[in-house]
Amino acid sequence: MRRLIDPPLDRMGRRLAAAGVSANAVTAAGFAVGLLAVPCLALQWYGAALVAILLNRLGDGLDGAVARRTRLTDLGGYLDIVCDFVFYAVVPFGFALARPENAVAAAFLIFSFAGTGSSFLAFAILAAKRNLTTEAQGRKSLYYLGGLTEGTETIAVFIAICLFPAWFPPLAYLFGALCWLTTATRVLSARRSFRD
């Protein structure tokens, strides 16, 4: 997806950077809009929640595009990843609020995101300690270790559950299981990369 989305994001990022908008401001604005998904989902306004989710993800792509036009900073990378992981938990939480019968599936999905998030961040910390770098996902503030359930797949699932809210439980369980596969592959990668 990077080949498709990066060119328009870079054009928008160039315009925002030229207008003096900072990458951190884009991150904060995108995060604030994304938080609106919680009340929208709780009220079962799935269309409005989908708009909030898509705007959040647009902001997530734009902040990096702006940073690449100005400069990448450690604080920017930190804010971006913290906001991403909190946002990923927002959507299942909103579905749990919408219908109590979604609560266990939502908890499983959040639990699964804890696996993908911690395996991602722990790898990035140790990669930095060992001076490992990659640009496989583009130029980033920290080491990005790929996996089966990345941003594109997560957005696709969020779109699907907003369009078909009755499918939330099976999709949450399925995607959560795929997240655990991602976590397992990252642990295996760490075992290969960090063996003393």
C-alpha cells in the first residue's frame, strides 16, 4: 500500500510543511479526531465513527509526510507510536460500549493488540541499542518490524466492522488470532536478531 498512498500523502505533507504546520500538530489533531470514534461507536453511529477512523488514519500518514519535509524527531516518533497504539484500542472499546455482547471479543482484540504492540516496541528498543536500521517501511524515527497485521490490515478490519457492525465479534476474533501470529513471528525474528 505504501506505493499507492505515499505519493498523495507526500504532496499534502509538502503543502502542510510549507504552510508552517508541524508534524506533531498533525499527530495531535489526528488523534483528537480519532477519539471521536468512541462516542460515535457507543451511540452506534457507525458511519460517523468510520469518518473519524479514516480521518485519524489520514492524520497518521500525513504526520510522517510533514516530518520528512521538515525533520524527523524522536519526540515526533514517540508521539506517533503512542497515539497509534492508543487509537487501535479505541475502536474495539467503542464496540464494547455499543453492545455488551461485543465486550469479550473487544477485550480479546485489545489483548491481541497488546501482543503486537509490545513485540513491535521491544524489537525497536533492542534494534536501537544494537544500531540496527531499516527503511523497509520508509524512513521512520524508529525501527519498524513488519508483520501479518500491519496498519493497512488494521484499517481494513476497522472499515469492515463499521460497515458491518453485526460482524464485529467474528472479525475481532479472527483478526486477534492473526495478531498473535504476527506477535509470534516477531518473537522468532527477535530470537534470530538478538541471539548473543
